[in-house]
Amino acid sequence: MIRAMSEPSPEPGALPARTPYRNALVVANPIAGRGKGEHAATELAEALRNAGIATELFLTKARDDARVRVRCADPDTDLIVAVGGDGTIGEVMAGLMSDDISVGIMPMGTSNLLGLDLSLPRDVDSVLEVLLAGHTQRIDLSEVNGHVSFLCTGVGIDAATVRALEKRRTGPISKLSYARPLLDCLWNFSKPKLSVEVDGKPIEGTFGLVVACNTIHYASYLKLARDRKLDDGLYEVYLFPSASGLSLLTYAIRGLLGRLPGGGCTMVRATSLRITSDEPVPYQVDGDYRGETPVEFRVTGRQVKLLVPNRES
């Protein structure tokens, strides 16, 4: 286990003698990482204590537990660490009462899109090193029909797949868990016709799938625009004109090759988005099914301070 060093001139890669934080809250989904979340969080909390940081460990039991606990965090808390998947991270961000609290992440979920984007480590020693080094990156938050989002919002077949998975889910999931719901949706899902307004201006035509993202990775394997910035006050909005099986396959191949937008898919950057349809179409927020159209999306202006690896080291 890595411990805080007391020498005035530590060796390269050693942890700082004085930590930048005094009070930490570790919020963990105990079943994340196929049941390894509790053990990893316990080990991380102990490592933080050994580094001189007063640390409380909180294990979630149900959806929204993380948000409620963070909302009630002690005013002296200056570090909150989320251990789990994107859902746990999102709840932590939604619960923050101050944008000055540093947020660390130990990714242990199924997708971990932000973890992929930022090359966040998954082992306790490396996570501890990132937390104590104190390098930060701001990330924009958005709001979707009242739900806080930090990753992506999808309207169309991705949301239909998430909805189908949630209906049959009975425990922890893996990436393979999405295969059957996706195939069912490809066979049965009616092709939507979505009308879109971007920053108050209607976009000509209708679309089969709309995705608003603040990430490079999407659906684990697809890669989007690499020039996105987490803190520029804008989200990238991808407009897919068709949701036919052949079109979706084409988009998926392009995404695997890192060639989206393209192939009919266009992208605009925006602060707000309105999506409507004649027939109800499902939407998802950060991988969770949230309801059906209409969808009102906006970048809130709030930013969260994330602890990230030092890319210059």
C-alpha cells in the first residue's frame, strides 16, 4: 500500500509529504466491478487515512443514495471520491453543494466513459497517487428535463436499448448484457422522426437518433470528436438522419474507426437543445433510461473540479 512520505525530498513518483486535503468522503457502489467495489473502496479509504486525511466511507444501497449522502456532506469536506460506474459518479456530481470540492474517481462500472476519456487508473495505489497530486480538470454539467448530466444524452435506439435492459436487469451487468436488448430493439424499434432545435434555432429535416455528448467515447467502443473540451461551456450534438439497421451499422463502423461525425452524421456545438417527436421516443441520460420526448437540454454553467492524472508527468 502506498503511504504518505515524510522525507523533505521524496523520490520521483512518491506521494507528497503534505496532502492537499483534510476531510474526505468516499462514496462507493459495493457491487460495482462485479462485487469488488466495497473491497476497493475500503482499501482506498484506509489509504487516505494513512496519508493523513480524515476519511469517511459510505456504501450505497439503492439508486440516488450517493446524491443524498453527498448533499448532506460535512461542510469541512474538501474531497469526495466516487468508486463505481458512471451512475455513481453522476449521483455524486448531482449532490455537490459547492463547485470548489475536488472530486476523485475510481472507475469500476460497466462503461466508465469518463474514465476512458481521462485515462483514470483503476487500482488503489494509482488512484491514491492521482488524488494526492492534486491535478484538476473542470467539467461542464448539463441538465436534461431536470436530471443532471455530465456525459451524454441520447434520444432514440440507444435509450430504447437501455430501457429494455433495465426491464430485465436483476443484478450486476456487463457489456455483454446489452447485446440481447440491442438486437431486440433493432428488430422491433420503430424508426423515430425527431425534430431538433439547437440554441433556439430549428434544424432542417428530421433525425433518427440524436446524441448530445461531452465525451470522446460513446457506448464504450465508439469514438467521437477528439477536439471536444470538457470545460468550454458547450456539448457536441450529433445528428443521425436515419435509424435503419444498415445506417446504424454504418455509423457504428465509423465510430469504431474514430470517423464520427461523417457518413451522413453531422455535429454542432451548443448550449441548449430541444428534441420533439410526433410519437413518444425514449431518451437516456448518462446511461440511465429517463423517459420519453420531448427533451429539454441545457448546459447549466456549473462545473465540477475533477482530479486527473498529470499528463505532463
